[in-house]
Amino acid sequence: MAEAETVQEQEKKGTIDTQINKVTCKGFKSFQRKTAVPFYQGMTAIIGENGSGKSNIIDATSFVFGKRSSQLRAEKLTQLIYNGGEDGKPADYAKVTITLDNSSGLFDEFLEEDEEADEIKVARKVTQAGSSIYKFQGSNCKKRKIDQISRKANIDPDGYHFVRQGKVTEIVEQSDLERRRVIDELSGVAEFDEKKEEAEEELEEVERRLQEQEILLNEKKEYLKKLKEEKELALKYRKLEERKEKLEASVLEVRKRALSNQLANINTETAEKQDRIEELEDELEEIDSEIDEKQDRIEEIEEQQGGDTDIEHLENKIEKKKGQIENKRDKIEDLEETIEELEKMQSRKSRGSKAVNAVLNLDDDRIHGTFEDLISAENRFAVAIDTAAGGRMNNVVVENKEAATDAINYLKRENIGRATMLPLDKLKEKSRSAKSKMAKKRKGVIDYAAELVNYDPEYEKVINYVFSDTLIAEDLDSVKDINGVRVVTLDGDIMSRGGAMTGGKKKRKRGKKKSLSSNLDPKKKKQEIEDLEDGIEDLQKDIAELKRMKERKEEDQTTDEELKNEKKQLREDLSELREERQEKYSEKEKLKTKIEGTGSKKANMKAELDNVKEEMEEYDYDEDEMTGLDSAPEDLKKKKRKVVRKMNDLQPVNMRAIEEYKEKKEDYEEFKEKVSEIRQEKLEIEDMIEDIEKEKQDCFMDTLEEIQNSFTDIFERLFGGGNGELVLEGGDIEQGLKIRAQPPGKEPHIIQALSGGEKTLTAIAFVFAILEYEESPFYLMDEIDAALDKTNSKKLSELLKDYADDNQFIVISHNDITVRHAERAYGVSMRDGVSKVRSIELDA
């Protein structure tokens, strides 16, 4: 053992507890016959002349452990078979068996269960057919098993414990890079390079993925930026839209308040007018009574006057006729005022239904008309039915949903206004409640509103939809103790299901069945005027005839002066009373016409109010959310138009951008996180490559340092001093490795600059430094001392002998000095192309 060997290195030796016990060859190269060569611990020398076949023993060992033919000095495996020499017969096969010691149990794992063996046999056979067969314990096996056994014992035919001829010269002549690769192999750098290569391939793939994902990420980012702008525009548009809707709701709220106030005022005025009518009716009754009294007195005077009776009777008839003419003229005057008022009302109603009229004027068979146009009722029920339907009176009944959609789109497109459609195919009939059925049986309740109107059967669904279970009653007293039922009285008073009550006093005349507004028809009033004028003309003719009769009577009779004067005064009084009566009657009729006109106006206002409330249901705002409720509707509409202009300026607007931005933002963040993960993965791989490189560097440098220390020690021993070192260029493990040697008394030089012997000794020091590092159960050396003189051969032999104390060395040599240092020796000779081996006795 080398003197400079450390305790750790000493412990390292002998840890692989096996050796070659025997090498048996048959038909392998020059060994024709079966030849068995036993080997022992320590140093064994094999000697013989050049060409005797001694190196074939090393080839045989390499052959068994898997060396290819080209590495065994043959072009193909069959050339390893004995060729017959000059005159002999070639062998059928070549077979080599190596017996390895297993006394330590190193190879027990490869044995059969319960099998025990102190030694194992591994063999390889090649036939003339070129087949290669591996054997273990005499049985065929796969090469993989031989490889496993080799690894277990650290036997590598390519390793430095197989030192073939020319290996020392090869070390001397190899380049610095080739020499550095020796350290690479010993330190296992290839494993690190393989890991690094895999990591770099993975890094390349990650960088490719990262590049692709970053491109996609940038595209998503640009799209998100564009979408954000669209989202902000959409939010601004939505804010304006909400502002517009609030203004629309505010306009409706202002209109609702105005209509409510007007209705309240109308109710108050109507009540005052009704009170005045009742006062006038009482006064007219008193006047009529007084007139009757005075006419009765005149009749008494006429009876007393006797002869004058006929004349007085004629005069009385004339006066009555005149009174009738005056009454008719008063009625004509009242009717003319009523017609004027009704025409104004119809004009206002026509203007309020612009949108409805526009729809009705469409040339579309699917539009049936307004709800009011499709029903009729007795005059006594007109106000009640009108009130029960409310704002629905002016709703347009259409065939189906498509017709309703087309009509509404038309109103929007033409900016005409709003109207409510009742599509027959979509309306849901409302069932009549049990409460309403019970209430219908009460005294004073007439019937369901739906039962009091006339209509075509095809409109039954819309009739039930509008009126539902609304009841018509004589007055509110009839239903005051009923709850949960909607009731409308003949005067238009309403009791809602919740209990709220609305109303005032109204009177209606009975008549034949007619449309709801026939009693307010100006044409009918004009016809009444014509009838009255015809009646006046007939009365005037009667008066003319009575006057002629009176003149004839006066010629024949005289009258009593006193009675005559009284009667004259009575007639003057009658004339005054009739004038007074006419004034009061005219006032009463005017008030009634106004009340009647007000009823229609009130119904229209209620309908409009219902429409306003219905429209307000489309908006979900409380009063405190509305704006400008103290402003005029026109001011609010002006603000709305300004908002609409701003909305139009923002067009086109992608309203989906609000939700889409949220979705794409989440998608972007998730994708960004994935890209971050890929970046992190890239950094981790780069760190791993850096770690691999560092581990590789550390492992290489540790190996180099260990070999360097052994090389220096062995160099000093072989040279008897001096200094030898391994120098890595630039400290870079990718650069070359120089051997710098300084024999005693000389300047340091690289190995190529040394003398022949110095080169060989330096190379041998390098080989043994490697052997110190690379543990093996045996060492085979073929003519390692070929180029040494006697002095240096002695140094090498002493070194070999020291190493052989704890190891098995098989040295092929023809140097006597080397052989004398061996513990045993075999001689190899050749005759007729056949090698033979014999044991040689060595001097003690």
C-alpha cells in the first residue's frame, strides 16, 4: 500500500470482497484445448515471449464481461475462435469461464433460492455461426445478468483496472481534453450532463410554451384594454339610461299628481253644482206651485165672467203655448251649449289618443280596435262600465303577440307615443273569486261588469281579462260591509279590493241599449234641437189659430172691468213667474250639462290616470329617487331630450361589455397566473440547471482533488521526490487537463516535454492515482513496464508489490525485475499456434 495513503482510503480498499479464482479458456483465440489458470490474492505475473498468447488471458476476461470483438483485437466474434493454426482443425466454439470468489456472499442475490456457493461461475460462448451465449452457474442467461454481476463487483472491462498494452503510451499522447474526459468518467459527469440535457430540453419546451402563452396573454391584455374602454362607455350609457328612466318616471309622477289634483277639484266642483241643482229644483217646484195657483184663479174668474169664458180660455191656451215655446227655446239654447262643450271634449280626447289613432289607422287586419269600440251597454250602466274598465278603455285589441310587437315597433320608429296592446292569444283569463260570487248575491249588487256589456264572442277572453270579477252595484251602501272585492257603482264610485273608496254623486238617465258614449254624442244633441225647432213651429201655428178665434169672440162679448183687471194682473204675475222659472230651469239644465260633461271629462282623466299608473309600473323608483317633481313636465322632458342626445352621441354602445369585461378579466387573471406559473417553472428549471452545473462542478473538482492528491503522492514515490500535479486550464471543467511534472532537481514541465522514462513513470503515477480512486476486486495490467529501464522497473515493481498486499494484481510482463517481485508466476508458450500455460517456481 502506498505510504501516503490515508486511513479513509485504506478503509475504502477491500470493501468489494471478491477476486478471480480461476480463468478457464477453451477454443478462445490461441487456447485450443481447455486451459484453466488459477489466480490468488496478491500479485501474479504472467510471462512469455511476444506472440505466445499471454495477453489473450486479459482478452478472455474482457470477453466474458461483454467486450466487443473490435476491442479484443478481432474484427468479429467468430475470429475469437481458435482458427486451427497452420495445420490444425478450427474449434467449433470459443468459451471462457471465470470463477469469482463468493465466500463473502457478495453474489448471493443472483443465486437460486436456498442455493449456497463459495464461488460463482460466469461464462460466455461464441459459435462459428456467430451466436453469443452468456452463462451463469452453467445455465444460459441474458447479458443483463452478467452486467448486474459486473456492477455489483465494480468490474468494468473499459475501466482503468484493465490496463492493456499501450495504455501508458496512450495517456502520454492523449490531448488535454481527452485527459480531462477521464476525470469526467470517474466523477460521473456524464450523469450530470444527461440531467442537464434533459433539463435544457425541458427548459426549451417551457420557453416555447412561455413564448406562446405570453403572445396569447398580450393579445388578451390588448382585448381586455379595448373591452375596458367599451365597458366604461357602457356604464356611462347605462347611467344616462337610468337618468332618462328617472326623468320619464318623474314626468309620469308629475302628471299623476296633476291628474289627481284635477280629479279632486272636479269632484269638489261637481258636488257644489249638484247641491245648486237640488236648490233650483226646490225653487222650481215652488214656482210651479205658484203658477198653478194663479192659473186656477184665472179659471175661477173666467167662470164668473160667463161670456168671457171662451175668450179667456183661448187666451189661456195661447199663453200656455207661448210658455211651451219659451221652454223649447231654452232647451235649444242649453243643447247648443252642451254640443259646443262635447265637441271640445271630443277634440281633447282625440288629441290624447294620438298613438292609439295611429295604430288604428294602420292597414292591418290583425288590429281589431280599441276596447271601448268593441263593447256596448245600456245607458244606465255606461258610467259604471267606463269606470270599471278605466284606462283599458283606450287599449288596442290585436290578434296576437306579433301584431302587438309590430304596432309598438311602429310607434317607436315613428316617435308617435305610447299605447297599450291586448293580444288575444296571450291574455290570461282571470277566474272569479269566491268572495265576488258571495257578494253578487247581495241586495243592491246588479251583476259582474263583464255580464253587463255586449260584445262579439271572440272577445270573451279580453272582456274577462279587463273586468275580471269586478261587480256593478246600485250604490256604495249596498257593498259597504263587503271586503276583498272590487265594486263600481252606477255613479262611477269605486271600492277597491283593499278597501279604498273613491267617488262622488252623479245621475244618469235610463234609456235603450246603446254604446257607452251615445248619451254624449253631439249628433244626437243636434237631432234633439231639430225636433225642438219642429215643435216650436207647430206651437206657433196653433197660437196663430187661437188668436184668430179670440178676435172673433171679442167682437161679440163685453167683460167685467174689475175681474178683467184682476185677471190681467194674474197674467202679468204668471209672465214674471214663467220668466223666473225659465231662468232657473236654464241654470239647472246648464249645471246638469256641465256635470254630464264633467263626468265624461272625469272618466277620461281617470282613464289617463290609470294609463299613467300602468306606465309607472314599468319603472321601479321611489319618489325620493325621482327628480324635479316640483318642475313643469316640459322642463323634465327637455332634460330627458338632452340626456337622449348624449346617449345618441355615445352610440354604438356594446352593453354586453360590462359582463363580458368581468368574465374576460377573470379569464385574463387566471391566464396571467398560469403564465406566471410557467415563468416560475422556467426559473425553477434554470435554477435546477444551475444546481446541476454546480453539483457537476463540485463532483468533478472533488474527484480531481482526490486523484490529484494520490497522483502527487505516487509521483513523489516513483521519482523519489519532485512534484507532480494535475492542472485544469483556467479552473474550467470544460477545458483541458494538463499533467505538470517536476522530477527532482529539474524544472517543471508538462508531460509531453519530459524524457521517455519520465513520461512513462508520470503516466503510471496517473494510472495508479485513478486506481486509488476507482475501486475494483482485481487489476489486470498488460506490459505496463515495457518502456522502463531497470531502475524505474524496480520502482514500479515495488509499487505493485505494495498495492498487491491487499488486492489481486495480474501483471503480464517480460521484465525479470517485475516478475521477481510477484508472489507467483505463470509462463505462456506457443507451439503450432496453440498456447500453453505452466506454473513457474519463483526464488524465495
